[in-house]
Amino acid sequence: MKYDEAVEVLETMEELFSGKFKITKRKLDVFVPELERMAFIPVMEKLFDYAVVHPFPPTLADIAVYEPKKNDHLEKMRQWDEEAAKVPEETKRLFEEKFNELLRKVSK
């Protein structure tokens, strides 16, 4: 979320909870950096859903919606699967034989 979107979230909170939530310099300093780490539209949706049910302003935790972090491990596994598919069957068979032979030697 951009700075102006974060401010819009706070302004919406001020309008929805008039008299109960006032934007201050301190609130800007606390809320904006955290809101900037979130997704704007899902936060606004969550804020509206919250306002329908609750008469008091939400905390950051009440409206927080973070975008999922990219999982590099899944991408690496996909890449390894592709690379493994390119290895000839004969190479795989020889590797398995050598590996089993090594296991037998070590387990004695």
C-alpha cells in the first residue's frame, strides 16, 4: 500500500467512527508504516466489515491483511523436478546402484 492509501484508510476510520477516532501525528507515525506493508483493497474491505459489527474503532490487528510471502522453496523444488526429469534413466539407475552399494558398506 502507498502512503496516500494508508492515509485514506485512517481517514475512512475517522469518518466511520466519528468522535471515537481522531487522526493525530502520533497515529500517523504508528499506523502508516505498518499499513504500507499491507494490501489496500483487502484492508478497506476488512475495515468496512469491522465497522458493520463493531461500534468502536479497530486496532491494526483487527484490519490487518498482509500479502502472502513468496515461497522460494516451492520454486526451487519445481526447478529440481524439471532438472531431474532431464536426467537419463541409465544415470539414475547407476546412481541408485552406487548409493545402495555405499549403504551396504557403511552399514557393515
